[in-house]
Amino acid sequence: MKTEAKRICLFLIGMLFLILSTANADSSVQVLVKKVKGKKVCDKGWECKGWSEYCCNLTISDYFDTYQFEELFAKRNTPVAHAAGFWDYKSFITASAVYQPLGFGTTGNKTTQMKEIAAFLGHVGSQTSCGYGVATGGPTAWGLCYNKEMSPSHEYCDDYYKFTYPCAPGAEYYGRGALPIYWQYNYGKIGEALKVDLLNHPEYIEQNATLAFQAAIHTWLTPQKKGQPSAHEAFVGTWKPTKNDTSSKRFPGFGTTMNILYGDRVCGKGDVDDMNTIVSHYLYYLDLMGVGREEGGPHEVLTCAEQKPFNPSAPTQSSSR
Ligand SMILES: *[C@@H]1O[C@H](CO)[C@@H](O)[C@H](O)[C@H]1NC(C)=O
Ligand SMILES: *[C@@H]1O[C@H](CO)[C@@H](O)[C@H](O)[C@H]1NC(C)=O
Ligand SMILES: *[C@@H]1O[C@H](CO)[C@@H](O)[C@H](O)[C@H]1NC(C)=O
Ligand SMILES: *[C@@H]1O[C@H](CO)[C@@H](O)[C@H](O)[C@H]1NC(C)=O
């Protein structure tokens, strides 16, 4: 009799767990829909919150899974990687949740969505890679190997901004992050946007992968100057080029995202290695995600080899601002 009671009790506990976990799984995919001024807007819980039309589309984790992140950044936790144990899928998705309601990875159809993630991560992979030519797995297998510049040559404190963005005593503003941030005024500006005191604590970026991804996605979504597109807008095609853009060979696509992020460091110089390395990360990721590199488009859309830079750097370049 006693063992029978025990068995029933265990059974009931088991049922309770089943109910709880099912309820949990359900609530994580629950889509709330309403109409605001004739427009359909949605809320998908933590990953895409806040009544946005973008949240009616797939979320990033719907089409980009942990195992794909692991494939893209296969070597990042090997013993020779410089940031082993730092970067992970969860940090990326957590960071992206802030920006998915604004269209990051949620704009357009599934192909466009996947391409944007491949493009964004293509930049990230190429900027944090330690795969040089002969590395096992090939140079594109080594993205997210770094989370900071290893031997900075200086402190990246620009006197020109000493009143707007004064350098904190002892702080160093060398490259850190997923799309590396350099110079105190860039830490200052991004810190203001993210409401984190990066001017006084630039080290937060190398201590917190979620914050590092957030800063990178913020950069992707933000125009460098008024009147210019963000990398996101240039990529998903919400940006419409002017005549001046077209005559400067700036078309919506991956090439223009390089123009925005790096300018004449990589663009307008023909098919140089610095540019090709970035492009090859993007194409490699398109393949791994199952989109296929042919979706990268023709040379003039995919690259910025012939583009005039949006923001040409000053001819006498003492500090690369
Ligand atoms: C949502 O996806 C559809 C196609 O799947 C697309 O036409 C639409 O533009 C997307 N919504 C937004 C806001 O990008
Ligand atoms: C997805 O959207 C792009 C851009 O609007 C379009 O060129 C493409 O044909 C669409 N793909 C599918 C499968 O609908
Ligand atoms: C890391 O950054 C995220 C995003 O800003 C923040 O929510 C989180 O609390 C930070 N984690 C730690 C341990 O400080
Ligand atoms: C056109 O582009 C060039 C550089 O590519 C720039 O110097 C010029 O100011 C632009 N003109 C307009 C009207 O935007």
C-alpha cells in the first residue's frame, strides 16, 4: 500500500513537470498580434518585444541555430585562440534581441534575413580572425578568435576631443569587441547610445560578450554621418542611392557596407586582399547557413573595389580618425 502511494506520488510529480515544461515551451513561441493604424504589429516575447512590424517575421533564432554559430566560428575555442571561452551563441542572440524589433535580422523575407546575419557576422568574423593563410581549416574558419587588439601601438586618445570625450586616467582605448572599437570618442559615443559608461570603462567590452555584440550591432544600425545610410539600410535595400551614389558605384549590397564601416581603408582600391578577406568570410557564411554564395550577387554589388568612399579620409593622416 505504502509503495503504491509512493508510485502515484512520483507519477503526479512527473505529470506536473511535463505540464510545466510544455507550458514553458508554448509561451516561448507565443506571438501576440494587433493592428495599429491598419498595420499589423507583433510581440514575440523576449527575443522580439515591443509591438513592431518586424516582430511579425521570423526571429533570428528561428533560422539561425546554435549549431550554425558553432560551424561559423568553429575554431574560436581552440587552445591557440586568444579569446577562447569568451564568445557564444547566447550572447549574440541576447544582444540581438534589443535590435530585432528595429529590423536587425528581421527585415524582408527569410533569405534577406539570413543574408543580413551572414553579412553582419562576415564583418565580425573577418575583424576578429586569427587565421592567416596556412591556418588549419583555412583562413575563414578562425572568426571570433580575438576580443581585443593584442599589442596596441598607442592609447588611442585623441586630443581633438579632449573636452567632449576626455580620456579617463589610466584607461586605454585600443581595439575591442566584435566590430572593434578604437579611440576614446568612439567608446564615448557608443557608450552614450548603449547607456553604459564606456568612456570611463572601455574594458567592459572585453569582459562582456553580450555588450560587445550589442556595440557591434549598434554600429551596424547607425549611419556614420547624417544623410548617409547605415550598413543595415545599405544591405537590406531600404536605402535608395542618389545619383551621386550611383555615379560613385555605391549600390545597395554588401560592398556598400564595407564602404560605410571602413571607407578608403579597403574600398576604391580594386580587388585588394584587405577587401577580399572580408568578402570571403561573408561568402563562406552564406554557404554554411545554406543560403549559398551565389546569393552574394555580382561583383559590383558584393565588393567596393570600384566605389568612391562616402567619407574620404584626410590626405595628411596623422591619426586615422
Ligand atoms: C516580413 O516578411 C515578409 C515576407 O516573408 C516581407 O515581405 C516583409 O517585408 C517583412 N516585414 C518587414 C517589416 O520587413
Ligand atoms: C526575397 O526578397 C528579395 C528582396 O526583396 C527578393 O529579391 C527575393 O526574390 C525574395 N526571395 C523569395 C524566396 O521570395
Ligand atoms: C553584460 O552586458 C549586458 C548588456 O549590456 C548586461 O545586460 C549584463 O548585465 C552585463 N553582464 C555583466 C556580468 O555585467
Ligand atoms: C558626391 O560625392 C562626393 C564624394 O564621392 C562628395 O564629395 C560630394 O559632396 C557629393 N555630393 C553630394 C551633392 O552629395
